[in-house]
Amino acid sequence: MHLSEQGIYYGDYLQLDKILNAQDLESEKAGKTAHDEMLFIVTHQAYELWFKQVIYEIDSILCLFEQPVIHDNSPDFYTIFHRLSRVKTILQLLVKQIDIMETMTPLDFLDFRNLLRPASGFQSVQFKVVEAALGLKQPDRHGELYYISQLRPEHAAAIQKIEERRSLLELTNEWLERMPFFKDAGLWERYAPAFPVQEGLHPFWSDYFQLYGLSLLDNERGNLTRFERFFINDEETPFGKLSFEARRNALFIMLYRDFPLFHLHYQYLSLLLDMDEMMSTWRFRHINMVNRIIGLRTGTGGSTGKDYLKAALDRHYIFNEIAALTTFLIERRSLPVLPAELQQRLGFVVK
């Protein structure tokens, strides 16, 4: 059989003619020699391909979370966890890709850098889509006006459309709010408070507030005020992206993560922090690379270079409210003993 009659051909399936001929070097157009421009283009194209895959995975996760009901021990939630784990792995790869970029020396970059103006990685629409889908909204970005000015109107509009959709952070908040463990009073009928119950507090949280206070060192006493602001004051002083109910349920998952029902819940919350860590690690590596290659010079897109990147690193954490919950943990041995009915629910024990 002739080769052309054997079905799909590798190069055709991957459209390699398009991909491998998509490196259009500005240095060649200008009649200059700049060997490392090929590396620069290929590396950034690889980034954009991986961003496309990340967006594809996150979009599918958002669709699953947007269902009216998603059971915590269902195939859908396992699918969410699996695909989010894939996103984390891709982000790890993107951090490692900087190793390749760093084989380019400052003089190598200067061979073609000025030919790129005013193009900049800051104009990566897909990266901003990733950030927006995860939960970084335009008002929360560093340099909001600069962010708008560097994009074509149609690209800014596309990102705005993404921001109008509920983000992974917002859907995670809704998922946490649906946790039933403090809504079903029957689960707590036989709970024995260790301390007098404070007015307006659930007996568990009243106990936990007292136990948390006993765990603090003298120079940590200010954390009691933080605890009240994070978990107790409710709608009197709303703040942050997570609701009081969502924060309480997330802390409850962290405290009792050893129960079988919470294993996947806790791993999911940890994955969110892993992604924040990978994205901040990428930004940190990018800062160091920029510092090594251009020093204190202005970026090709007109930003302040290293200073801009550092400010964005400090501000662009998405799941920092979940990370902050570790401030409020106590030792396992000091945790309140949950009533038997609740332990059965959390441990898959059938009467």
C-alpha cells in the first residue's frame, strides 16, 4: 500500500508545516546576525502552547464546578482534582523552561532586543486569561492602567469577558460554602463543649477559639484578633475573596484532613496553593533572569523591568486567603473531639 493511503500521517496530524515555519526572525529581516533569536522565539512559542493547554484544562474544570450540584466524592470531583494536578505539572515545566532561556547571555539578547520594541511578554493574552480564570481580576493587578494600555482593544475585551465568568477562586468559595457539616444541627447534638459557649458562636468554633488562644506564644496574641476577623465577625466587616463560611469550612478541612472524606478535599486546597507557588516561582525566576540579562534597563514594552515584575510578584497571589489559614492551626492532640455522628460521616462508617 502506498504511504499516502495508510491514513493519518504524523506531520500532517501535528501540522508541522505550520509550526516549524512559524519562526520569523526580526534579525534576518534587518540583515543582522542574532543566533539566539531562534531560541527566544521557540521558547516563547512553547510557553504559549502550554498556556493553551492550561486554559483548556481550567475551562473544563470551571464547567464541572459550575454545575448546580457537585458531590464531593463523585467522579466529577476526582476529574477536577486530576486535571488540576495536570495544570500544576505544566506550571512546574514552565518554571524549568527558564533554565533554557538563561543559556542566552546579555550580549546574545542585545543582538536583537531593540528589534522587538514595543512587543513584550506582558502582552501575552493567554497568560492573562490563565490568571483571570484562576481568580486574578483586573482591579487587583499591579499597574492596572499599564495593563490595559499594552493590549489591543480586542484582546483587552477578550480578557474582560473571561473576568465576567466566575473564576476558580469564586467557584471554590461556593463549593466550600456548600459543605454541610455546620448546617446539620443533628450532627452536633452530642458534642460536649470543653469551654462555656460564647454567645453567637457555634459550640465547636467557641471551643476552637479558646484552644487556639491557649496555643499562642505571648508575641502571637495579636493572632486572636486576626482569628476573629477571619472567622467570627461575619458580615459586619466583610473582606477578601472568600466568605466567612468558606474560610471556616476550609480550616475545618485542614484540621480534620486525616478523616477519609477529607483526603481529597485537603489535597485540592493544597493544589491551589501549589499553583500559586508555581506561578510566583515563575515570576521570581523571571525577575532574576531579567536582572541578569538587562539589569536596570527599561523592558521592551516600556515597563520598569525588574521593579515592575517584583511589584507584580508581591501582589498577584490568587489563593493567599487559603494559604493564610495555616496561621490558625493547632496541634492534632489538642483538637476538639468530634461527635460520633460526624465522625461516621467523615469516615465512611456505616451503622
